[in-house]
Amino acid sequence: MYIRNAWYAAGWCRDFGTELEPRMLLNERIVFYRTTAGQLVAQEDRCPHRLAPLSSGRIEGDNLRCMYHGLLFAPDGQCIKIPGQASIPATVCVRAYPVIERHGVAWIWMGEAKEANDSLIPDFQGPDHPDWSMIPGRMDYRANYQLIKDNLLDLSHIAWVHAASFGGGDATVSESWADMPVTITTIDRGVRVQRWGIDVPMPPYMAASTGLRGDMFNSYDFLIPGIFLLKTMIFPVGTAKELKDGEEPRIKPIFQSFTCQAVTPLTDRTSCYFFGFGPEGDNPELAKVYYDLAIAAFTEDRLMIEAQQEVIDSDPSRRMLPLAMDGAPRRYAGVLAKMQKAEAVHA
Amino acid sequence: MYIRNAWYAAGWCRDFGTELEPRMLLNERIVFYRTTAGQLVAQEDRCPHRLAPLSSGRIEGDNLRCMYHGLLFAPDGQCIKIPGQASIPATVCVRAYPVIERHGVAWIWMGEAKEANDSLIPDFQGPDHPDWSMIPGRMDYRANYQLIKDNLLDLSHIAWVHAASFGGGDATVSESWADMPVTITTIDRGVRVQRWGIDVPMPPYMAASTGLRGDMFNSYDFLIPGIFLLKTMIFPVGTAKELKDGEEPRIKPIFQSFTCQAVTPLTDRTSCYFFGFGPEGDNPELAKVYYDLAIAAFTEDRLMIEAQQEVIDSDPSRRMLPLAMDGAPRRYAGVLAKMQKAEAVHA
Amino acid sequence: MYIRNAWYAAGWCRDFGTELEPRMLLNERIVFYRTTAGQLVAQEDRCPHRLAPLSSGRIEGDNLRCMYHGLLFAPDGQCIKIPGQASIPATVCVRAYPVIERHGVAWIWMGEAKEANDSLIPDFQGPDHPDWSMIPGRMDYRANYQLIKDNLLDLSHIAWVHAASFGGGDATVSESWADMPVTITTIDRGVRVQRWGIDVPMPPYMAASTGLRGDMFNSYDFLIPGIFLLKTMIFPVGTAKELKDGEEPRIKPIFQSFTCQAVTPLTDRTSCYFFGFGPEGDNPELAKVYYDLAIAAFTEDRLMIEAQQEVIDSDPSRRMLPLAMDGAPRRYAGVLAKMQKAEAVHA
């Protein structure tokens, strides 16, 4: 069951231009278009009359015409014209979804419209953020979104999956990820996971030359319904041991990167993964280096996860086996289950 | 449930040559071949022995040999040779279907053979008709035949779907279709739908120059199991108002066209659409113009209907919503339901 | 239900090199690799932790590393390393399958490992046999293995399916197969089928020139779980009638060929067919002729059987109709059913 009362990333704002844009989200067919004023509208992509897709229709000013038999719908979903029929029952309508564009992302609310609360939109530092340079990325998965979520919640996989990309082909860099202990904290609508790499070799994308070492602080929040906000900071060796347990460093790092990601279920077996990953400041050239690295690394994830999905589907009776490394996925599963239960009671 | 006691269009006669021709019809695998005398034979495409397809077999004179283990079948479906076995039980046979070739179409009877009645073959004016020029056309659909049937039963869709083709890109031509009132009559095994377009712009395929106006009389019969017979006639402006209510014009039209079409279910999600559409008289050049126009227009239908089928299949719990424009589909649904009920009682 | 206590052909030995080799067998995902000493290992291709495929992993010496989260497995299937976790429960393991390489084939035991008995490996005369020249062949089927088994158990199909290949296009050669009576004997774990072709034209692949005739003795064993061992011998005309009923000829044939084949179920709708078919002695040139003939003939089988599978799947309610020619398939079905019943009781 998908969480309904949440903002899902439907796409990057730049994906929605002057054409009708159909997207499948949480197994629902939705069509997006912009009004003459540029307001993004999201509606059920299904004419109630004979169930033709409105995305095969035509934008007429602020409204959307079904091009099968000509019904015309206003942005709020109400039908305002039925050819050959004078009166229009209020029941002739399509569902309209609240949409807000923020941080370069089009967020859609999948629950009851009256519950939509824009303070729940995460603090996503997207392509329009002044402090970071990032190229918006997208990857399509043939896998359930839960498998992607679990991948992000346990970064120890970097040791193996990303030996070639984030590890730069150096096992001492990548495999150091497997053994760093993590601190897991439950936060509002999610979990926070933090780890220190003490005196570790710096990842190659942060250091032009190899052989440099540092104390690496890595912290991420994973939030309902699938938002991943991660920062990585490198400090001089010795920084970590001067801090009290659980204390975050307050000094300026030698180097840092930030990545914002969102996983959106399309169907039960397809998902969309949106990501921005880039360096500080206005640095389009380095942003491209980060983007290329992200594509390489996230393709490694995708191939593993899609193969995992195939194995799962070949025998759905097999259960996963929790290990010590699964602390964060397990903690998040608890947060999710509690919220799902609350929605079920509410419904 | 498909109507069984009816003649379905299996194909154009010219489709059936000297080779075995397998066709799926109403979810049944059928193989067609011609005897030495040219008689078209239709049999179940499944050897009763080990269920191999007879369409992978060999025509031997008037008979059909299964090329897996050599059983030989006569045109009536009876097995007449089993290699290595002297006696042939009468139970070793395949179903044979009555087939009649008429109007350039191969009609197949899907019910009990003893019920087959050739007077039920519709008055299809096919490619061999002396008064019309038409090129036989065929289009394959990934959709249930009911969606195609409903499309044909409500021509108000011409206003939207065929704005570019039949409307010639002129909204005043195409959208005039949305508002013409129709007269619906129940006839034997079907419905008749008639409409007048009063002082409307002539469709471009009927008038070489634009700007001409006329009174358009449009009348079609839609018959069990999926036969569509439509004539369109253009008269001088003023003709319509001189006629009594429901009266058909008896004067010669300025221009007229005729189209015969047949929708045949192949499986529950595939259908075949046969059509002839052409001008009067012996006019192969204009027939080609009509044929090209039909391909363009029926492709518009096909894209819409296949998209509609996808939307329906993505959530089969959604029901269609009847509107005023659905009078003819609703009337025909009643005729069909009554006939289905009669067949169910009979069975 | 598949027989479990049997050796299935997983592949030719030469298929398994230094890379991980995933194969689906009896609906189970299995990964093969060789240890440093060259020993072939077969394990469940599914990490118990998060169900990722081990075939996306890495061979490390004699062990196999899951490259999702780094679990390391020994050849016996036991996990010997879990990153970030000191103790390893014995339950963290994958299933390991007994494998024996013999006669050029990698045989895998699909039942309980403790029941594995290498004396049950059939006397397959494979590519490494000193007395025969054969090129190992493989063909993939989109069909259940039972259909292939039944094809091999009734060679009367040669008359029709292989008119062009084994019959060399001469119906007097191929159709002679349809009427030869067969002797069927139940043997240990299978059936033996023998036939004499008395004064028949020699198959073209045995005689360079046409028109030669002989007495052909054809004998094959079909064994659980899908092993086919066939020899064909040509004797001077008159040889057969001098023998007592059921007696095998002891004189040296004019010509003989041998073929060993194995049918392995991959899934319920896919199968793998391994074959060696060649002449006596060290004759690589003639072995190539036989190989090409086998590919041509077995492609004829494959096309027929895949078409048969499609017909079956289009209406699973239809039953096959046993005829006189089905003696051997019927006898083998009895052997198989008895063994399936014994395994079911045992399980």
C-alpha cells in the first residue's frame, strides 16, 4: 500500500512544457498540462464517459478537451461542456490532484486534496538552488520502489556495487564503507543515518589526486514517501575523535557534496528515480563530472536492483533475511508501517 | 460472450489462395484452404491427436494432412487416414465451419452448422459490386471488438477524432457532426441511425472546391454481429425541410458515397476491421482517394480505441458513463443482449 | 511435477569456463562456477539476505561473493563472511547442488544431495567418446519438455516432420517410418523401443548414392529424466528375417550411427535440448555433416513442437487423443507416473 498523504515527485518542472504530459504514478494514470498562466494542472487521465485517455486530447486555453467525443474539462476537473447535451451533471468530472512546483520539482499530492499541506514538501535542494550546481537527473526502473528505497537506506552497498564508480576502482576506498558503524535516529516522517569514516582514503570524485586521507562525515535523511537528502563532508584526519559522541562537526569541511533524490512508484513494478548531485557553488563543469558519475553509479544500482526484482518475482514465496547491516531499512520500515496504519484507520 | 449464430467476415475472398491460411476468430484457431475445385474450407486448426496445428500441415487434393504424425482429414472434418492404424473411430475428427463467399467476403458461421442460414448474410456492397468502386481494406486492432462497434454506432466522434481526415482540417466541417440530432430505429438484428445536416459545409472528399454547402443525409445500419452499412448523400440546401419527419429523400443526390464495414473479434483483445469505402460508378482513381482517406481516418480511430483499451485494462473496475449522445450504442446493446440471452437459453 | 532424484544435463562441460554461468533449471535459478582447482560448483542463484542474484557477484578463489552487500559463500553453500557482522548463523546459506562432469556433460542432481548416486548417470556417448565423432549441439525450446519427450518417444513422426531432412526429400524413404511396427520393452528407469525396416531405402545421410536398400535396425532407450540414446544400423537385405523374434543382430552392420540426447526443463514453458549425433570413428568432416543435418531436422521438430505448445496454451481444456502409434509415449508415461508417485510418498 502506498502512502497517500504525501508529496511525490512527479517530475522536474522543466519536464512539463506546452504539451499534454501523461505520467503513471502509483498505478494511476495522470495527465499534466499548463494553463495559459503557466499553472501546472494534474488530472486523472481518463474521460469518465467512455474511458478514453485525456492525454490524447487537446488543450483549449485553460481547459482540456477529450478528443474522442468532445467533453471539455476545467482545471478543477469539472466537465463544462458535453456536445449534444444541454445540462451537465456534477458527477461528470475527473479527479484533479494538487500540484506545487518547488525546488525545480513538480510535487503531486496523492491523498485527499483537502489534506494537502505544502509544509510537507521536503527541503530538496534542486537545480534552482543558489548554493549548489546540479544537473537534474532521471532514471527509470523496472522494479518496485521499495527495493530502491532499501538500497538508499543502507549505504554499505557502496563497498560492492559502486567499487568501480564511487570507489574509483580502488577496493581500499570502496570497501571502507562496509565496516563504518552507523548512528540511526528516528526523525519526523523518516530516519537519519550518520557515519564517520575515520582516516579513510578520500573518494576520487572529491580529490583530484589519490592518496589523500581524511575524516569523512556522511549524513542522510530518508523521508516519506521516498526522499533522500545526503551530505558528505571531508575534514582533516583527527576531526572526528575531537567530537563528542553523536556531535556533528561545525567547522568548514575541506570538501563537501550534497545530493537530493526522490523515488516515485509508477506501478508496482516500475519506478522513477529523480536525482540531483553536485558540488558547492556555481561550477557547471564540475556539476557535469558529478552528473556523469551519478549516471554511472546509479546504473550499477539499477542493474543490481532490476536483477533482484527478477529473482524475487521468480519465487515470491522466498523471504528476505535481516542482518546486522539492515538497521536503517528496518527502522524506516517501522516509520512507514505506522503511517500506513494511520492512513488505513483514517480511510 | 460472442453471438454464435451469425456470419462473421473471416476475410476478403482474395485473402484465401492456394496456401493454408490460419486465422484466429472469436478465440478459436481456424485454418482455411481451398479444395481442388476452389471451394473454401474452414476447419479447427488443431489436430485432435496431439493438438498440433493443421496449418503447419499439407493440402493433399481436397484433404488436409497433419504433418506431425500424418493424420489426414476430409473437408467435412472427418479423419480418413491414421498411419499405422487400420480402423478410424468417428470421434477422430476436427470441427468444420460453414463458409460462404459472397460480395467479395468469406463469411464464416460460428454457431451450429445445422443452423447456418445464408439469408442472414448482410447486403454488403463489396469490391465486386457493379455500382461502386472500392478497394478492400483491412485494419488490425489491439482492442476488443465492442469498442470498435461503439465507435461506429456514434458518429458524433467524427467531430473530434476525424477533424483532420473527414473534416479536412476545417473545424466548421467536422464539428457540425457533434450537434446533428439523430433518429434511431430498431431493425431486424440491429439498429438504423439517420441524421440530417442542414445547410452544412460539404465534406472535402465530396467536393473538389471548398465553400460548397448542402443538406447532408447520413444513414447507417449496424447489424449483428458487427456489420456497418453506411450511405451519405448530399442534396441542395432546402431539401431536408421539404420532407416530412423521418421521410427519406427520393431525389437523386448531388453526390453520394457508400461504405460497408465488418468488425470481427479475433480474441478478447484483438479484432479485425474490414472495410470498403468508395464512390459510385467505375472510378478506380477516385476509389484510391477514398481508400487513402479511409486508411487515414480509421488509423485515427484505431489509435484512440487502442489507447482507450489500455486505459480500461489499467483499471477494469471503472464503469463507462452513459450520456445523451449514446442513444444508438445503448439501443444496439439491447438488441445484442436479447439475442445473447436467446442463444444462452438455446445452448 | 518434475522428477527430483535424477541427473539432469545442465550443459556441455565446455559451456562452463572461468565466468559465473547462470542457468534456469526446473524453474530454479542456479549459478555455476569453477573453483581454482576446476571443480564445477552449482548453487542457488539467490543471496538469502536480500534475494539478489549471486550470478551478478564475483568469484573469489573458491568462493562466491554477492556483490550487493558483500556476503561470501563457500562451495558447499555456507556463508563465511557477512560485512559488519562478527557471527554468522548457520542458516545464512544457499542451496548447493551435486554436480558431476562425465561424457562431456555437466550433470546436476536436483533431489536431496544425500540421495545423489552417480551410477544413475546414463551411458551417454558424448563428444569425448573415443569410438564416435560428434559435435555437441544445443537447441532452446519455447515449450514444455514433455512435448519434446513425446516427440522422441514416437519416431513415426520422421515420416512427416523430417521428410526434407532425414528423408532427403524422398517420400518413399521418410514415409516408410510411418508403418514399421515397434517392439516396446520396459527397462530400468525407462523404455526401449525397437523396429526393423525390412528392405527399405537407406536414409541419404548413410548412403552417398541413392537407390541402395537395406534392413534397418533402429533401437533407442528413453530414460528418466529425459535421456534419449539411439542407434541405427543398416544390414544387408535379408538379415532381419533370419533373426528370431525380438533378437538383436550380432553381425557388423554396413553402416551405423549413434545419437545421445538429453531434454532438460528450464521452466514450464522453456526447455533445453542437448544432442550429439555422429558417425563411428575419428571423422570430423562427416561429424560436421551429421551436425548440420541434426540442426536442420531438430529445427523441424522445434517449429512443430513450439506451434503445438501455442495451440495447447490457447485452450488448455483440450485433451490429447491416444492412438495406436502412441504405445511408447504411453508406456513411458506409466514409468514416469510410478516414479513421481514414489517421490511424492517419499517427500
